[in-house]
Amino acid sequence: KHYQRLSRVIRIGINMGYLDKFPFGEYKIKQDKAPIVYLTYQEVLQLENKTLENKRLETVRLLFRLSCYSGLSFKEMENLRPKNLINSNGTYWLDMRRQKTKRQYRVVLLPQAIELIKRLQELHPMIHNGRLLPMLSNQKYNNYLKELADICGIEKRLTSHVGRKTFSIGISLRSKVPIELLSALLGHSSIRVTSDYYTKITDEMMIDGMNDLSRELEKISLNTR
């Protein structure tokens, strides 16, 4: 990131005539990709089924589950206003501008996501600043997620971004959602972005795929006898 920002300044300098050429032409950075952390659908259910008496943790759980069922980032949930949620003949649409890309973002929400929004509003009937959801600071949210993971027996490190990863890999790809649809649901600028960062063969998908292949091979074998 530092190199990207420095390069941008240097190219501006070249365009303005302060520099003759780019000084780092032969310098390349190879960045190792960190392992993607996400919850399997079984872990999502494990999180959902835990009984909680604490209102603070219940709020955090509902927000995290909303991210898991919508793919919304923390900042996008924070920016949501009632006008962004549109009811069209019983189908709920989310119509907003994405924080990261500034692109218009319009998708249908799952019934689970709508139910979670309603539960959050029932739990917090007085939401300030005109927001749709009762949001915490990002720091508090991440701290409470760690506490929630410990209580629910989830060993993975939960952060605000894990919910978005869970939606893309643990739920959507696991349910064989086409990559084109997933790209639109995540609000990516291109399918390539989705492929580079979110396409991952999970263990469950591999097992299911091989079981499907095995059944197909058995059918072919029986038909040729």
C-alpha cells in the first residue's frame, strides 16, 4: 500500500515534468495472500443457536449474521438509511452507493437478512443519526465479536470482514451460486475481482462434488451393463 501511494505521487511528478522517468521500473512486489477466514454454514448455525441473555452481545450477533446473509461490509451497514431499503411487492431491495467503489449497488435481500433487520430495530426502537441499524464503533464491534466467538465455541477469529467472506464462500459458493451473480451481490466492479479474492474450493464443496461425480459414474456404469 505504501508503494502504491508513493508510485501515484511519483507519476504525478512525471506528468508535471519534475521527474524524467519512473525510478522503480524494475522493482516488483510479490505480496503473499493471507488465508481467507470465513464460517461454514454449520458454524453460522452454531452461532445462531447459542442462547444469549446479554443485549450488547445479541446486537453484535444480529449485525454479524446480517453481514453473513447479505455480504454487507461494516461501513455499508453503518451507512444504511431507511431510504436505502425498498419494498417492491413484498421483495426487498437494497439500493445504495458502495463505500469502497462509489458504484451504485442494487440487490435483492434474502428473507433472513430482512428478518435480522427487523429484529435489530425491535431490539433498538430508538436508532439515532437517521440510520437503519444500531451500529457500534468498528473497534468495539470487533472486540465484542471475539467475546461472542468464545461464548459460542468458535475457534476462528471473528472480525467485521469475516461476515462478508462467510456470505461469499461459506453460504453463496457452498450453495453453488454462479460467480456472475455473486459478483453482483457483492457489488464488485468486475467478475475478475470476485474470482481473485472470493473463489475458493472449500472442503465441503470438494466432498459434495466428488460424491456427485461418483454417483454419475455409477449411473453410467449401470447403463452400460
